Amino acid sequence: MTISSPDRPLGQAGLICSWAHKISSLDGWSRRAVAVGAGIISTAALAPLHVVPALFISFPCLIWLIDGTQNWRRAFGVGWWFGLGHFAAGLYWIAHSLVVDLRFAWLIPFAVLCIPAVIGLYIGVATALARVVRRGFLRIVVLAVTWILMEWSRGQLFTGFPWNPIGSVWVVSDVALQSAAYVGVLGLGLLTVLTAALFALLAYDVTGIRWRRLIPSAICMLIIFLPGLLRPEFKEPLTFHPDIRLRIVQPNISQKTKWIRTLRDKHLATYLSLSARPASASPTHLIWPETAVPFVVSRDAVRRQRMATVIPKDGMLLTGSIRTSERGVQPFKLWNSLHALSASGAIEKSHDKFHLVPFGEYIPLRSILGNFFGLKKITAGRTDFSAGPGPQTIQVRSLPTFSPLICYEVIFADGVVSAGHRPEWLLNITNDAWFGTSSGPYQHFAMARLRAVEQGLPLIRAANTGISGVIDPYGRVLQRLDLDTQGVVDSPLPKPTNIATIYSKFGDWPTLLLAMLVLLASSLRVIWGRFR
């Protein structure tokens, strides 16, 4: 079913209807090109551009393209092409990680196109299901609920990759971001797709624009902003832990030189110099990023003692480091870890990364992809990293309990805290040097802000080349060091919200249940319509 074209366009209504008719009537490569283009336009709403109005172009286009398809199979193709553009433009930064070691540069076309092609299938499923129901309001609702069901699936299946959820576009507004405390980024995404896609309804009246059609869109927008406008604690002054002064160190060391053996001591000296910088209020605790120093801290007692010289007497150093199994222990194992070092140089606590990056830290299906096809992980060494036990709430001397999140573990909304053990803050250490000066680090930082709001917990972030910062429990950035900058951030540690957020108690289940109920009701309506 296509959109009717008016014989004589009538002002704005006729213009919108005419464009919708042209888009829905496209076929072949023209249709695919518009779908890809709409997907690319949608990424402008994400960090670092934050052009949210781009969604009010891309999603109506997607609806009109679905309207012009003859069946669900063609609609699946429309969604897949849209997804290809959306994820290719949003994930192009993956190519940067493949030029750190030029032996992997040949994989760039596969990474930039194949990964978006695979995860674009999720959007294809959403558009195919939307095509099954009647054109109009119901189709838009079904697209929105299936979109977020597919986003949830994307974060669960095949180790999960929930990068750039559509709800993350609202990091541009501290007020809008507060909705995540109640419905999470998934619920925020549902409202976002509805708000933008409902503008497609303007094309269904050729006699004039019926603005009342946008009332549901306005209601969705109001719901997005209302929690931030009404949340009383959001407007109150922040409170901080007394006698805790954190220093976040951002050394800005290039990934290409990070692991050169002859530069080990130079890199360590950079950390020591930054850590020892004078300050108006002396730091009580130091935080270094993921795999901060290019040696195994647990097995290098001499360099560990050098590190101890800058650790405050009664404080700690929290640093990322590779950890290995003890000498002589077989099989040899490797972990991406966080260590808590005391002023004596002793490792008082360790935590291992539990959500590993496929092809970066291990080769999935190694017997086939590794042994048969010869694929290697892009990080140094032949040994795959081993996974840690999962989210943990850690207690170290003189610090409130915290949950460590190493690198992209922070993008998994349902895996940042240990069940039943709510910490008082989140610590995200990462090394985004792999992604160069691209949108990747900005998107990563945006998702870290969402975790703070969802859990009602402050988040401290230390990144090798940026973006490092202090995020309060409402997702507001108190201090930050920008990308490709060397320096330190000195800050007190904010306290969490007094009451645990609704999202921290119930997670995504309310949103998922609502989406599945809507999908079930829509399915029953289709079945009833065919048999009555």
C-alpha cells in the first residue's frame, strides 16, 4: 500500500504528502539508497554531533519506505539497508583499531561493512514485523516496540553488542536524561522512536496538516522530559564523600607506542609525573586507566615499588594492568584486570574483566576462525584473554564500595552491578586510544553517563587518551579531560542518590513486558482481521 499523491498539492500538507509518496513509490536501488541515506542521517543524532532533529527526518522516511513495500520480505530489506547505513556511519571508528598494527589493515572493509551488515538484520526484523500490521499509527507503534526488542536482543545474543542504543541521543540534555532512572536507555529508546516516527502521520492527509495527529508524539516528548523537570533531588545540591580526593590520570599515550619494550620506563615516568603534580588539595587516591602500564604489575616488583612512591600514605592506586597466571602454572592464562595498590606496593585487591571483546581479546570459535582461517586477535600476544567471574562490588581500604567496569563493559546496562550488592559508585577504566580521534570515544562516554543515571550512582572514568571525567548520579559531567589531552582531574567523590532508582530495582523488564504485550495484541488483531 502506497501513500496517495494529491492532484494539486495544498501548501505544507501537499508538500509533505508529495515527498512521502515519492519515497514510498521508490523501487530497486533508489529505494535502497534512500534507506541507507536515512540510516546515515539518523546517526547525526548520536554523539558527538547530537543533532536530534535528524531523527524526525530518518524515521518518517523509514515508515514511508515500509508503507511502499508489497510484503514483509521487502520491508525486511528496507530495514536491513537502513541498518547498514545506520551502523556503518555509527561504527566506522572500528577501522581505527585495525591500523594500530598494519597487519590487520586488510580487515577494514570487512569490519566497516560486515559488522553493520550483520547487526542490520535486527532492524530488518523490526521493519518486517511492522509491515505485517495496518499502515498508520499501529505500524509506527509496532516498529517502536520491535526496534527496542531488537536492541535488547542485540545486547544479549552472540556475546552482545548494544553499542549506540537509540535512547543515547538524549545525553545532549541533562533533563531528558533523567528518564533513564525510571525506564533505562531501552525505555528511552522506545519513546524516542515513537516521538520521531509519529511525524510520518502528517503525510496521510492531503487536504491539510492535521496537527492533532502529532499529539501522541508530543505526549512521548513530554514523558521524556517530565522526570527531569519534576525529579526533586535532581535540583538539589550534590553531596560528596568527606576526606576523599580522587586524581584521575590521563597520560595520552599513543597505542602504536604503548607496548614498545624500550619505552616502558618512559611511559611509567609519565604516569608518575602526572600523579605527583602539585594540587591545592592533595589527592587521597589515584586512578589510572585500563592496561595503564606496559608490563605485568603483579610480576614486576621493581616497577611496582616505583609506582608506590606516588601513592598517598593512607590511600590507594587503582590501575588497569594485564594479569597472568603464576610462573609454571599450566595452562598459561591471561586476564585484563584492575589492581588496587597500597602505598607499600602491595596488591590488595584484583578484579578481572568479565565481558571480553571478540577478536580484540579472544577469537570466538577459535578451532574454526583461528586454527583453520588463521585469524588472530588484534591485541598483542597469541593467548586469548580469560574472562573474570562477572560484576562485583569491591571494598578497598578508605574507599566506599564500588563496581569496576573495564572498557566496554560499561555499555551493558544489565551488567554493571552485582545483583543484591549495590555499590556506592562506578569505576570505568578504559583505553580508547584504539579508536583514534573519531566518534567512538564520544559514544563510549555517552553510554557511561547513561549507566550513572540508570543506577543513581556517580561514575568515575579514566581513559588513556580520553575522555576521562567525573559523572554525578544524574549523568551530569562535573569535570572532564577531552580527547587527545594529557593531564589530570582532581575531584571529590560524589555520593549516590539516597534512594535506589526504579531502573536499578527492575531493570529492563517493565519495558520489555510492555513491548511484548503490544506485539502480542497487534498479532492478535492481525489474526482476527484475517479470519472474521
